[in-house]
Amino acid sequence: MKVHAMGIGFVHNDKFCINRPCGSGDNLLLIFLSNSFVELDGKRIEVPSCSAIVYPKGKPQIYGAKDEKYVNHWVHFECDESDSFFDRPDFAFGKILPVGDITGTEKILGMLSIETLSDGNEERADLLLRLLISKLCSESSRHERTAHSESLRKLRAEIYSSASEKFSVVMLAQKLSLSPSYFQHIYRREFGISCYEDVLHAKSELAKYYLLNTDFTVNEISALCGFENGVHFMRQFRKRTGMTPTGFRERG
């Protein structure tokens, strides 16, 4: 498999819509980080945040925003669809896949980005893309639906679409009428990440967008993203990116 282009954490408004009746000329992996829609076989399907889909080459690609903001990762790539890799029973082109472990998935995306955007090794990029697709498929096959799954997925979509809010575990647990301890247990089981860490991840992704697309100061971005203060923002941002907010802005 050969990567043609990719993007991480792209943000658009509620008008965003892609309509490619004949596809993009290659295969496309999408990972939705906000509530979205796709059109498959002429039917519009609502897709919750933290879901993925792999479009086959030459097939329509119709998708877009469902809420106020649209956020996704994407990878355009070339592959041989007759490759035995795609014969696995847990994979199908055009199938909606739940992304349980978003942090692990994004780590693989980050490594793939390095290999792709820095004239890296094509063999390593191929292996990383296979690993990424394999991870998405295995998560889908073992994803257990619980009595609270739908409510949790809606709540997670709210976290990512309203990352500027000052969410707390207690507040979020109350939304589902659950005790904080039980809520944290089922949240991690459902998504493979703690609720607290997921909230901070959502805020950091929003901060990246402001750093790269606005002239707001670091303190202003800290407030816009709902961090306790500028020091907390800089500490959490560096923990997740390995860079200070200013360093990230300058590199971008």
C-alpha cells in the first residue's frame, strides 16, 4: 500500500460536505472525530464520532458534518484490493468501524505521517497503514455493546464537539445518572481511554486548531479551550505533543 496524502485533525464548519460521485481516484480511510454523515448505496447514514470507514477506489465518497463542527483524520492511499490482507472476515470496504482506542489509533497515524511527509521509507509506511487498518478491524470485531453504549457515544461526541467546556468526570457521570466510579469504568471499557484523558485530548486537538489557524495568544487559547489556566494548558499540551504551544505554532 502506498500513501498519497494524509491529514490529521482537520476541522471544518457545519456546512462541510464532500461529494465525489466517482471517488477520489484512490482509496480513502476516514476517521471521524465528530458526529458526521455518510451516504452509502444511496442511503444517508448518521455516523457517531470516533468511527472510521475505508472507501474503495472508484466508489462514491459522500460525507460531511452533522453538528456545528466537523473534525476528521484522513488517508488517501493506493492498494491492490485483491490483496489477501483484505480477505480478513472483520474487514469490508464501505463498512462503518467503531474506533475504541482513539489514542492508540492516533499514535499510529502520527508515525505514518512521519514516514509519509518526511520522504520516509515506503515499506514502513505500508506496514503502518496495514497496522492501522488491522487495529480498526480488530476493535470492531471485539467491540462489546453495553446498555450504556449509545449514551456513552453521544456523550463522547459532545465532549469532542464542545471541547471548550469545562467538563468534569462528576458532571459527565451525572448526565448519564451514573456514579463517577462506575461511569469511569464503563467509559474506559467502551473507548479504551479514561474519560479525564479523553477530555484533555479533545481540548488539545482544539488548541492545535487555534494555534495553526488564528493569531490568538497562548493564554487566550487556553481560555477558549477551557483549561484551568495557562500553566495547566502548557503542561498538558506538552505532555501530549512533546512541544510547547508556541513551538507547535512555529513548526506549523
